[in-house]
Amino acid sequence: MTDEGESGAALDPAAATRQYVTAGLAALGLKARDDELAVIEAVDAVYRPSIRALLDAELDLVVPEPRADMSGPPRTLDPS
Amino acid sequence: MRALDRPLREQAEAVASDDADPAELLEEALARIEERNPRVNAIVATFPEESRRMLAEAPRGPLYGVPVAVKDEWPLPWRAERLGAAAHVGRAPAPGESGPYRALRDAGAVIVGVANMHEYGAGSTGHISAYGPARNPWDTERCPGGSSNGPGAAVAARLVAGAVGADGVGSIRYPAAYCGLTGLKPTFGRSTMAGHHVPQTTTIVSGPLCRDAADCRLLAGVLFGGALDAAAPEQLRIGIVPGELWEDCDPEVAAACRGALEALREATSGTVAEVDIVGREHVLISSILIGQTEELAGVTPERVAALPDEVSLVARALLRYRLLLPAVAISKAEAVRTVVRRSLAELFERVDLLAWPTVPAPAPPLENPTVELPSGTHPADFANPRQAGIANLAGVPAISVPVGRSGEGLPIALQLLGPWGSDELLLDAAEALEGANGREWVDAAPPLAA
């Protein structure tokens, strides 16, 4: 999920992921073994493009659906 | 034909009319499980005394005396759910009367076994479980689909004629598709969810896996708390979404599904039109992010750290990964959900149903659960939610219907989606499709059950 280092210079995606994961887990007091890290990197390589695209998506104009009830359609189709 | 080999509704009719002895049916089901289950590993626990007690106390309901199985996701009064895992993350569950248990009990059904599931429900393949993988009865070296792998394999292997699964990101529809069954993901909130380990869910539903739509209608009615009416659908307006949902599929899958779509259109004197869903490009990741993070409320770093090695490497890694997902991505996934729900609501004013393949390729090997698609080789767990996740994201019902077989003899399935509350229409359409196909695909049994 992390493509750049602190300086903004591009990192190898796998290296960036390892850095992000190990630091993030350490902040939570967690460790990951090498085999666990390998799985995380593989999973991240698959999902990173989709997560990145979602992060880049312009969704700030989406009016939230208040108290959404998934058992039925949205209360209003046109939020404006 | 032995009573146990009949469809669910015919077993119920046979018992109700005294053509079948429910005690004999139960013993036959237990014996069938003992004899056939080792080849498919669909049932992970039986409890003959509790099953016999259920039968002895069973009311004369719509499933009186009929053996069924329940996914390892639901507590029973004599057994806590284990989620296909060697250890729980957090509070250990307790035995209890889950909603599906009560519904089945009150319908007179007899639970003969707990069915396997993909560990923690976190997979579309069913190849990981603390009990070992369930195996696809059509080819026991193939994935049965997950996470309701046990219900799918149990029904396809004719251990039982109906099973209750759960569907959070396609988990009823994948095993239905891989195992040649019919699987209904109900409208969110219509089927009982009492006692589920994720009470705050906005995506997961209980639902039936059976051979055909009529059996799903019967079992869904039990889970809904009221029978579902049947009607012959006419002039169905079917929407198809151009792009990867149809085009990035195994050519055999796309061809069989297009043939089925045309058969359904013709059978109902309907129409097929191209439509699009706003936000579609983010549906896959949004459904995964929301579905997979809803249940994190009970997760703490300490609990993750304490998981034993008996929990799979994949699960231990994924739990760590989920703790690090950016909050903004979850928030944006919720915005996508809003966009998609509004888009679907508008679409369903113009079409009655949407249709595309349930899964983009037939069941992959257990040893290598990846699929070959026009866009390349992908983990099945990445490709499948693209097809199924939208129903959970939006809350709408969806059904997987068998519509063919690949050159390797593996089932192929078409998915139909309808507006909120249209579960009956989906079942009607599925029955129309079965009729249009001469029931070829719903009546077929895999070799080990033939």
C-alpha cells in the first residue's frame, strides 16, 4: 500500500510493503515471521492496485446514505 | 430411487405422506455420511443422539423428518461453532440456539451434521480448514468453493438434500457454482441471523444450498419464517453489464452463461439489454474491505499474537494485514457502497434482473486455487468477489444456477441478481431457467453420488 519512502522517492513495492508492514505491526506490538510476511506481501501485491485506485477515487461529492438499511433500497435516489 | 437421494421437497412429501419412515431416513443419512463423507470431507461432526432427539421432538412442519446439514458458522445447543478454525480470535463461542437451528427445529427438520467451512469464512475456495479441505464431489482434487464448502460438498455428494450456509462475500454462491448446485443469497435481513458471531454485520446472510430452486424456496422459506410464493415469470427484463463481468471469464463459462441467458429470455418472452453500474470498478475491493473488516471488532493485537500455529499461516498473515488497512480505504469503500446502491436502485426501475457468471472460471485445483482468465492468472479469491461481492455490498438478493459443464466435467453457473426483496422472483427465474434447460444441470449427480 506504500509506494514511496519518507523522501517521496519511489521504493520497490515489495520493499515498501515490508517496511510498512513491519513498522505498522511493531507499532501495534506485533511481529510477523518471515513466512507470514511473505504471505502478506503476496496478498498486498494482488490487492494493492485496487486499494490504491480506491484511495485515489474522487468520492468527496458522494452524499452519505444516512442510517443505511441494507434490507431495502436507499431512501432517496437523488441525494440533491 | 432411495428416499435420501430425492430432492429436499420430495423427502418432505414422502415423510408427510408416510411413504418414507423418518427414523429410517435419519439412519440412512448417518450411514451415508459415514460411508461417503471421507471422500469429500463435507461433514465435520455428527451427533446421532442429538439428531434422534430432534426427530423424536420434531413438530409436523414443512421439513418434518428431513435430514439437513448446517455450516460450522452457527451454534447448536450441543455444539459451539468453530468457523473451520483451530482457535478463535478472542472470546470463545458457546453452544446455543442460533436462528437457523431454531428455524430448522421448528420446521421439523433433523440436523444430521455440521458442515465444513473455509477457515474463519475468509476464502472463496474452501481449500483451507482446520478439518482439512472439503473436496468437490465432481472432482475431489478440485475446490468445492467457500466459505460454505461443506454445505456445498454435502449436498452435491447427496449426503443431505439441503444445507444452510452463510454468504458475506459470495460464500453461498461460490460453492453452489463449483458444485453444480443452486444457492440463494437472500436479501439482507430476510433470513435469520440470530446467534451469528458477527451480530453487527451489514453484509452476511444465512441461506440455502440445494439441488434446485424449488428446494431452495422450501429451505429459504424456513429461514425467512414464511413460505415463498412461486409464479411463472413473464417478459423478464434482464440487464447485462458489459465489461469484465462477462468478458474476463473462461470462454467456456461465458459461452454457457450466454446460452443460458438466451434460454431464460426466450422462456419468459423477455428482453436483454446492456446496462451499467456506477462505481462498478471499485466493487471488488469495497466488498472485500467491508466484508472482511466488519468482524474485526473482537480482534486485538494481543489476540492475534496469541493465535497458535494450528491456525493456518494464511489466516495469521491476513489478520495482521487487516490490522494495517488504511482507515480511509474503508471509509471510501462505504462511499462506493452508497454510489452502487443508488445506481442499482435506478437500474432496477428499468430491468427486473441482472445476470452474469457466478464465478469466472470452474473450480480450480485444491493444490493451486488460481484461475486462468483472459486478463491473466489470478488467485480465485481475487477473481470471485468481482462477480459476487456487489450483492453483499448493496444488500440485494442473488442466486447461482447451474447452467452447464466445462470440457473437464466441472459445473458452470449463471448468477441472477434482483432488487431488494425480490428473492421469490429470483427463484421463479431460476425455475424457468431449469425448465428451459430440461433440468439437465440441476438433476445431474457427480460420479461419486450417481
